[in-house]
Amino acid sequence: MQRKILGPITAFVLAASLPAFAQSERTPDGGEAMGTNAMDTDKGPTPAPQDVKTAADFVPLAAVGNSFEIETSNLALTKSTDEAVREFARRMNADHSEAAVKLQQAVEQSKSGLAIPTGLDARHQELLNELSAADDGDFDAEYVAMQRQAHEEAVALFSAYSTNGEDGPIKEMAASTLPTLKEHQQMVGDLGK
């Protein structure tokens, strides 16, 4: 039983940690060095959450993060029998749905022309698939572990952008959302105890 839990959780932690530790390096000819975190080769490497400074980097990461929180929490509401986990999932749905609306409004107010991605990127879709396939007895532990990591990333992202990001409505949205994300981080920490 422990092997089933550790496999997906370990994969999640490793996959989620890679952007935080990846270094963007260029070869002398201007190409990207092997081992860098390149999400989209046309746009170059995606910065780690704590290094995000532009709206063009922040918006997709924030949108995908919101979608992941909502999708995994919807799954928790159908699979979990633990009332504390279900209550946390309800709160995640409400707060992250509200954050998605605020992000949309901020992008519109910024007149940046940025598109907000819908759905999940490949990494988050794979994690959602793993969570969906989890045995009932393992589900809650996997959900909580994924929520813990997702909120560590979200707090790092929103902290960085609200401190170092481009001034305007998107930065203001990041700053106003950060306290809620920190509260979620505390809540998910309490679930693991």
C-alpha cells in the first residue's frame, strides 16, 4: 500500500520541484542548454514560480494552477469519504473559482491582450489522471500531498509577482489573492496532521 502512495506522490514532488530548481542557460550559439526547464520552445524557458516578473509568465501559471485546484477538488468531492477533506475541497472550489474570475478581470483591465489558458498543461493533467486512478484507500493522502505542493508553488508564484511583477491590475490581483493562498497552505498543512 505504501508503494502505491509513494509512487505518484514522489513523481508529483519531483515534477513540481523541477521548475523551482531548473536554471535557464544558453549555449554560446544562443541555443538552450540541455537540462533546462523549457515548457514551450517557441517562448523559451518558463521561469520558476519564485522568479516570475512578467504578466506574460504569471497569467498562464496562475490560470493553470487555479484549474488544477478546481479539478482535483472536484475529484475529491466525488471520491473522498473524509469530511475534513471534502470541506477543504469545497473551500478550494469556491476560492479558486473566485480567483479565476479575478484573474480574468485583471487581465481585461490591464489591456495587455494576454490570453488566459483554459484547462491544464500536460504536467498537471498527468497528475490529475494519477489522482483519478488512485485507490479509494490512497486517494485522500494523494490529494492532500498534491494540494500541499500546489499551494507551495502558488504562494511562491503570487509572492514573487506581487513583489517583483509589472505594476498594474494583475499585480494588484496577485497581492490581494496571496493571503487566501497562504491560508489554504495552512489549511492543507493541518489536514496532513
